[in-house]
Amino acid sequence: MNEENMVQDEEIDLVELFAILWQRKVMIITITVIAAIGVMAFSIISLVLPPETSPLPNKYTPTALMLIDNNKPSLSPMLGGMADLAVLAGLNVPADSNFSDLAVYLVGTNALLDSVVDKFGLIKRYKIKKSPRASSRKELKKFLQADYDKKSGVLSISFTDIDPVFAKDVVNYCVDYLKNRFDELGLDKNKIERENLESNLANTLNELEQLEERSRMLEHSVASASLQGKLPAITMDINRISLELAAKRQVYTQLKVQYELLRVTMASEKPVFQILELAEVSDKKSKPSRGLICIITTFAAGFFAIFLAFVLNSIANVKNDPEVMAKLRGKSEK
């Protein structure tokens, strides 16, 4: 018997709720439609206006991808005698840190943030007047993101702005900054050795060419020197240059062998920091989703209208109840 009464009460409550909504249907529909039209008009206007003046402009988020090799020895042993340089670079390197942690950390350092702010004039661009240095860093951190995917080993850097070209330039500048930082810290030994060998090869080749040119000049002057009695001196110079040429050729050959062996080694190893893809100018906005905003706003307005209908119904019930009104009047008179 009690269960039947409970079922009947629930049915009565549902009927009453539906009756309240039906009674206020015009208000509910009107509020929902007005909200839907209003948010759609707002979205269209924000799309038509220039990005600089639009209340809801399109924003673009270009992304650059870098491969970070964490399979090499941990960061602290790699730094070794370069700990002082790491301190100067503003790095506090824990014993268990890896290269991806370093890369993500560097993106948030004041050195990088200040470099981007100064390079692209963000203080003026964002119209910052109070505490320009601290405020510009805080503003930049809102739009500059660095994320590392442990599964793929890929570090992504992205920047969001209403100007896709500007956003692309900021991202690529940050990539170059990170690449230079890794080079300064000397984490990729093979890369440093390759650069040194390339420099030594170029210098040695230049010296070889100079010696060969001097040798040719001396050989051309042998005929005239024999007539002037200077042949012995020129012969000695030719012999000395020949010895220097032989020594330089041997040095060049050894450097070339080392360079080719290093190239083979590097071909089988991944560098610590490798740029996979630089940022490009985005032709598709990343946000806002105006359609989603319209849907959420319309549903929110509908729920608000339903809530308002119940509130108005409660107020009407209170006004129509003499006992409650008498109590309220009695309290107000007291």
C-alpha cells in the first residue's frame, strides 16, 4: 500500500513539474531563443571585425617538433666539467635529470622569455605599462607551451596568437634558442667534434693551397734565378716548402679519415637535440569554437529559464497562501 502511494506521489510530482513548465513555456522559449540569437550575432560580429578589435578573434597555434634523445647518459655526468657553465646558464641540474626535462625547463626560463620579449617587442605589443619585465614574462607564459611525449620522445613547442605569421616566428625563434643552448652546453659531443674537424679541415686545406701556390711561384722563378746566381737559395726554399706540403697533406689525410669515421658513427646515432619540423603559418584557427559556444550558451539559457520558471512558481504559491502571507506580514510588522 505504501509503495502504491509513493508511486502515485511521484507521478503527481512529475505532472506538477510538467504543468509548471507548460505554464511558463512562453517565457522559457523566449529566453532561450533570445540567448541563441544573441550569441550567434555576437559570434558573427566577432568574426567580421578585424582581429585587433574583435571581442572573440580567431587564434592560431603553430607548432614545432624536436626529437630529444634520452637514451644517452644522464645529464649531470654529461655536463662534467661544464657545471660552471650550467650555473651561468641559470640551470640547477638534479642528478636524475634527462635532456627532455632540460628542454622543457629552458622554455620557461627568464633568459628565454626575456629574449623573446625583446626580440618581438612584446611589451609594446601587449601594451604593458606596469612592471613591464615581470608582466611580459607572465603574459608570454600564457601563450607559449612546451610539451614532451615520453612514448615518441618528441618535444613540441607552440605559441598562440591572433597573427599566424607572428606566432610562427616566435615558435621558430624559441627552437633556434634551444638548439643554441644545447650547443653551448656541449651535450652532443659528436656534433662538437664534427664542427671542430670541419674547421680544422678547412684551415688545413687553405694552408695547403697557399703552400702549393708558393711552390708554383718558386718553380716559375727557377729559370730567371739561374741567370742571376740565386738558384741555390730558391732550391732550398722549394725543398722546404715540399717538406711542409708533405706534412700538411699527411695532416689533412688524417683529419679527413677522422671526419669520415665520425660521420659513420653519427649516422648510426641520434643527436641529443634534433629538429624534426619547424613551425609553419597556420591556415586553420585553433580557437575559439564558436559553434560550441553557441550550443553551450543556448543550453545554459534554457536551464536558467527553467530554473526561473520554478522560482516564479514558488513565489506565486507563496503569495496565494494566506497563512504564509499572514506570517510574513506579522514578521514585517514586528
